[in-house]
Amino acid sequence: MCRTIKAVLESSEALEDVKARGWVRTRRDAKGFSFLEINDGSCLGSLQVVIDAGVPGSDEVPMMLTGSSVEVRGKLVESPGAGQAWELHAAEVRLIGKASGDYPLQKKRHGPEFLREIAHLRPRTNLFGAIFRTRSRLAHAVHRFFEERGFVWVHTPIVTASDCEGAGEMFRVTTQKVGGGKDVPEEDFFGKASYLTVSGQLEGETFACALSKIYTFGPTFRAENSNTTRHAAEFWMIEPEMAFCDLKGDMDLAEEFVKALTRSVLEGPQDDFGLFSNFVDKGLEERLRFIAERPFERVSYTEAVAILEKSGKSFEYPVAWGENLQSEHERYLTEEHCKSPVTVYDYPEAIKPFYMRRNDDGKTVAAMDVLVPGIGEIVGGSQREERYDLLRATMEKDGLDVEAYGWYLDLRKYGSVPHAGFGLGFERMLMLATGVQNIRDVIPYPRTPGHCLP
């Protein structure tokens, strides 16, 4: 039976007959024997293999270049080398797939820019292997969090005719020729203009108004020509929606969610986390414990603007009531003023989408953002407008096709209830969890303006 390298390295005793497979990280040859270091991606650690001359398959060792895949069977014994408990003394070795001499991961370290150009190979490096194992574990933590609280996972559509954000920055889905050819939306595949979704929220609300508590977790798309370290054209969103819930309940769940995901990282495998905290961001563990253990401050948008105006700081983007808070403002609030994560609520109506509940002051909506140190905004949400007349009036004012959104308005006609929800960008959560500073490095194949490889 073949064991993963993780299982071999975690063995509690020496073993007489072990089989392992993996890719060669390094090979060193000496007189009469060779050392192979192999890794199969199951953990950060690699297994050292000692191959004596003359064992079956040893004649293929010179062809076992870095990147080659191999299978080794032998005896697991205590290693005399520092930093490793076990090594495998080969009784038989087999070359499965030879790597050519131009294999690009020959050196120990490569910069992230170079590795983004070979996204199909970068998971073989220590850093990216750790990132994508963490991504998998964090996804499991998301589902566990909601399952434990009685939420239903709903698969909302990826192709949609609705624009949740109202910004119009969407990818068109069409089978027609565009740009000089035939482009008649009503004759297209779906009989109307269709797009890749920017959010599963609107469809999620319909299920929350039937099943009470639901969440979505899937890919979303934004056609923004943005080349920042925090934006990608394709990314994953987690969006819970709750019936019979107000803004306070929404903020409570968002805080609980961020804390739970943070704790899952701190309590996860320490080899991967140690790589992040030792080589990516030496302040990572302190910051994550800071988030997991401290209550989040809550300040209104109006209070936040006043804090920023009185800070004496010279910001690149001026602070003014009615304008969006920028990343530098968010980081000042969390890292310098409050010295804790912060939930900002009650934003100006003019800068928020049509579906957010209007407050009685006539100027703000029941919206909230969760801001964390090192990242800024990680959650955005609101109480949804449950009053038919007010929602319809806002949609008409914003120039939306009310007839096209008739199904959404129906929720306010047939047993309307207060309800709320939020969205958490999964990649931003991964940036927080790993200390990695660029969103392109926490998603397997980043899609950004001008880049769609492979």
C-alpha cells in the first residue's frame, strides 16, 4: 500500500516496508549511493530517500532530475540528520516520469512575479503548496461554520441577467458575434443580454425567504480594469442571507464568522502556518490572535469620518462625508485609532446599492463593512430593504428596469420580512490568513486585466 509523504513523516515507529511516490525536489550523488528529496504535496515536508547502488531501479537514478516523478519502496528508519525524524532506505526505486533539464523550478526560491507566469507549476513550490492546502482547509471551515448553525448551502447561478451591484461592470455572455457582427440580445441564447454574476445575493435572498438561513459559496466576476493587489476579475465569495434578521444580527454573525475562520487557521497544521509566519509575515500570528481574541469595535460611518478628520494624518485621498472610505482610511481606523478590527455601519445612501434598507434619517442606509488590520475591508453587508414601496422607488430613481426585477420585488409582496446578509471575499480572507500581500497569489489561476493563463 502506498502512503502519502505526510503519513510517512508522521509515523510513530520504524516500518519494514513502505511505499511512497512524489516529485524530486533535489538529488545528491555520492560514491556508492544517492540521496533523493521527494514531496507529494500532502504536506510541507519532504521525505529523504537513500538509494544504494545496486538496488533494483538504481540505474535510473541519473535520470531522476529535479521535477521528475518517482516511486520508492523500502525501510523507514530514524534519520541521523537534523530536522527530520525519518528517512527511507530504498529497496526498490522506479522512475515514473522524467523531467527535462529545462524544468523551471531548479532553484530553491523564485519571485512571485516569475511564478505567476508558470501558474501550472507553482503549486510544487513550498510557499504555494502551503497556500493552496490552507485554501482547502479554510473552505472546509466555511462549510463547517454554517452547517453548525443550521444554514443551507444554495448554489446560485453563475450566468445571470441581473446586476446586483448596479455598477454595470459585468462580463457579457453571448453566442453572437460582437464588434461589427450581429449583436441582438433578444435573439441571443437566453433571449436577452446575460452576464457572469457579480454576486449570488439577490437569488440568495429568495431562498432565505423560504429556508430562513442560507449561504452561497462560489465564483463571482467583475469586469473592472483594476490592477491593484486586492482586485481580480474572478474571485470567490461567501454570502449568507438570513430572514428575520436586522443589521445588528448581521454584524454579530460577520464578526463571529471572521473570528471562527481566523481561529481555524491558528489551530491548523503548524508546518504550513510556520512557513507563513516565519518567511512571509513575521507579525502574522500576533495579528491573527489580535483578531480572534478581541471584540470588534463598532462605529458609524459618520463617527469614522470625524475620527479621520481629527487624526492629523495626511491621507492620499481626502476624507469627506459622502465619499467611500479608502484602504488607507480603513487601515488607520483598525491599526492606529481603534487598535482592533472595526465594523463601520450606516453608510450614506448615495454610495450604496439599491437593495439596502433606508434609515429613518433620510441620508443613510443600514449597511456595514468589517475592517481588519493589514487588509482593510473584508466583509460588506447590509439589512435588505423589505418595504415594497421604498424599494421600488429607489429602483426607479436609480434607473433600473423594475419589470426585469419583478421577481425580486415579489419577495416584498408575499410575506415580506426583515432580512440581512453580507459577503466575504474568500481570497481576501486567505490574504489575511497567510500574510500574502497580492490576491494573485492566493487563487490558483488569477484572472486580471490582460492576463488569463493558462
